[in-house]
Amino acid sequence: MDFENLGLTKQRRTVLRVIRESDEHLTANEVFARARQLLPGIAFATVYNSLRYLKTEGLIGEVRFGADCTRYDRTLKRHDHAICNDCGKLVDLELSIPNSLIKEASKRSKFEAGSVEVTLRGLCPECKG
């Protein structure tokens, strides 16, 4: 993707590049460390604000696990995740969610379903040994 033609500041382009070029789901600290390699003067607050802006503009995805754990994702279409309970490895999954499951979840929770995401928690192959 041509990051130059998105009308973004140099700092936002750098943060977007870090996310889009990573095969991992990075934390804000990891994005900051990689962005500093490309743009040494970038501040953590700038990276954090850029992540928020890029998410709001629909240029990156955000994966939240509780109040204190957020990672950033280059995949924008609906997908699911598996996360390792030991090492924290996070991988993408593509699952079909039956409409009947969504309707049942909405009925039980009394929530109107906006989206459904499945998170598989367990041990990755490396930690399982």
C-alpha cells in the first residue's frame, strides 16, 4: 500500500507502516519500539495518538483483551483469534459464526449484536510442548 497518498503525517505513516508490515498483533509499546527504528525522534504519546487516529479512521484493527491489554491488527475484516495463556501469542482464525448462535447470544445477554468475535484461549504448540 502507498502510505504517502493517504494524507497522513510522517508519524502516522510510520505507525501505519509498522502495523501493516508486521505478521504479529503488536502492543503500543512494540509499535513504539519499531517506529523509533524508522523515525528515531518519535515520542510514545505520538505513537499512542496515531494508533487511536488510525483505528478511528479504519486503517488498522484493534484487539482488546480486558481493560489493560490492547493489540493492533493489520487485518480489518471480521475474524477471530486464539491466544496462548502462557506466552501471550495471538493468532488469527477465520471461523463461520452461525446466525443461530448470534441470535441465541443476543437473546441470553439482551444485547443487540453489533459484531461477534470468538477468542480461543489455551496453549500454543510451542508452550504445549
